[in-house]
Amino acid sequence: MARVVVIGGGLGGMASAARLAKLGHEVRLVERLDRLGGAIGSFEQEGYRWDTGPTGTALPAVLRDLFRKSGRPLEQELELVPVEPLREHRFEDGSTVTMPWGSRTDQRAAVDEGLGSGLGEQWVSYVNAFADQWDILRNGYLEHPYAPESADKATRDLLSTRHTMHRQVTRLFKDERLRAIATSQAIVDGHDPRNVPSWMGVASFVEQRFGIWTITGGMGVLADALTARLEERGVEVHRHSTADDIVLRGGRAVAVSTDRGVLDADVVVCAIDPRTLPALAGRVRKTMPAIPPVICHLGLVGELPDLPHEVVLHGDPSLVVRTGGQAPDGAHAWTVLGRGRLAEDIVIALARRKLDVRDNLEIRVDRSPLELVEAWGGSPYGVLWQGRATLAQRISTATPVDNVFCAGAHAPPGAGVPFVGLGAALVAEAVGPA
């Protein structure tokens, strides 16, 4: 049995702690806030409730595996429900694509109907081309700790490609709207497609095949369920406790220093931005965090257009409307994300894009990127892509410091609920059973 200290109570830290405790280790978790979950949570005001972070997840099998490997199956705790359609894309020329999932034929038809005949075949050809890359990533990167010196050639070649997302979609698509759909997730996550490797486009394949899923009651319920799971597994949680650094002796982690004292450790899991810990900061000095978007939570009353779970309004600025919040009877809870040159009030920007809810507005809560980073103690959007060298500059699951491992958005395989969940599984595999 190892004494494990997990730094950070976001999804990566909670998932790592639950898995390691189930493997028989003595686990303590340090979290500077009074609640666990990090960006996974909810905000309530006057009967409205909004998810503070993601409102859904791809690869639901990752969450199912987490709950099964740490105790009871997920279905005994939460209700995962599919989001259909995936999202709606709206363009400044008035064209619209309502994108389904689960069927290449349906996606082809949706793009043909929304953008013009023949463009649907271009889209599904682009998406289907990622099938082989998905298999390579799953076997060599997502499901096993990655080390270039031991990885197979196909994985190394794919991860080190010089091809960028921007270059690929520009070459494949003459239609600017198809380019916008292909790069929209990277842009929403704060990246410039010119600096993102082309293989990150595999997200479109994953969404087509596995869909997007949400949790009844909101994604914040996930944090509550995992908090309960940690208690069941006997994890000792230290809230209102800030980790100052990892204590090293002879190049090996022996403890974690906090503002409330020192916690002895045989194994340390860093599930926060490693740049905040002096013992690791020098190893990631060339990385930068991806900055969160502007976020505006809206409480709306009266008659509104019937929108799907997510609507992307393409252009500059790019706006994303998520409609799945909880609201009193007859009301609606929307969240709007803004990226780009947002030089006007976000509600006015919505109105200019033909979603005018100014007369319906009852409550609004604005959160700037700075406020979000301060609230979360870092960016849940992980490491900013700055070109092909970013992967090597980012810290790995197993760090150069003996017995120190990394999970969360800043560690492999990256940000987002499914990838953070996979990262926690990688940590558990690297540490092993007691």
C-alpha cells in the first residue's frame, strides 16, 4: 500500500483518487476550495441553475469505466442521456446545419440540406478519414501512458506530424462553412487551428460515432456523485488547503507541502496546472494555458425559439449557446460562450446574430476569463497548442520526478471530460495496485 497525495480536486484529481483508493492505496486529496469538482459544477440563482463548465461529454464509456473501476456502476448513480442533435451550426449568410450523430448517411444529408448538394460527401469523407487515426490514438496514446522511446512507429509518426488542422481543412474544403465546422471545437477551446495538429480533428469522428451525452440534472451532478464515491472509498479530503510544492529528497517525492502542514507521500499525483508547483514548473516553462471564453449565464422568461442543446454562431466573434440549464416552470436557463473580438455586450451580439432575447432577460451572470481562472485556480482548458512541439513540452503522465504523476487537463491526453477521465485511468495504470 502506497501513501498517495493527490493535488487538486477537479475531475482529474477526483477520478485519480477514486481509482487509486480502489486499487488499495491510502489516498489523501488536497483541494484549495470548499467544494470538489473544479470546472465540473453548477451555479444557482433565484431558481435557475447552470453548469459552470462542460454541459456534456463524448465517450460515455470513460465515465462508465471510472464508476465501475471505483465501485458501483454509473447507472446506479446517474442517468446518462444522449444529446440529439449534436449541435446546430449557424452562419452569417443565413445557412444552418443541424448535425446529427450515429450515422454517416444522416450527417451527409444534413450538410447537403444546410449548405448545398455535394458538401455532405466532402464532410463525411473528412470525418471517416480519422477512423484509422482513432485506432492508433486509442491503442498508443489514450489508453496507455505514452513515452516516445517505447511507442510504436505509427503512434510516434501521427503525434509528431507537421500537418495542422488549418492546413488540412483548407486543403480539403473550398467552402468556408465546412472549414468553420471542422475547426469550431478547437476555437471554442481557445486554440488557433494554425497551431493545432491535424489529428485533433479526430474529435469529429468520435462525436459522429459515439455522440455527446449529458447527465440528467446537469453535469454538476457528476461532481456530487464522485464526492460521495471518494467518501465511500475512504479518501481523506483536505478542503481549504493549498498545495505549495512537492517535497523532494534525492530527486524523489516524499511529501506535499501545504498551507496547513506537510503530508508525507510515497506517490504524488499533480492534478492541477503543474506550472504552479516549483518542483514541476521548470519542466513546463514553455507551455501556456488555454484561456477560457467569456461566459454569460442567462435566466430567460417568455416565448423563445426552440433550440437544440448547443448552437454555434460562426463568425467573429464566435458565440456558443447552450440551452440545457435548469429553470423554473415557464423559464429557460441558457449559457453563452464568446470567443474572438467581442467588442460589444454579449446579449447585443446575440441579437445581432438574430437570437434576440433582450425582452426575455430576467437574470444574467457574467464571468470573465480572469474570474474563471481565479475561481478554478487555473484553466480547465489545459495547455494551449503552440505547434507540434507542444506535445513534447507538456508534462507526461509519469513525470521526470520519481513517483510523481500528472492527471487533469494539463496532462495527457488533454482537456475535456473524456480525456481527463482517460488521463486518470493512465495514472492508475502507471501507479498500479497496492
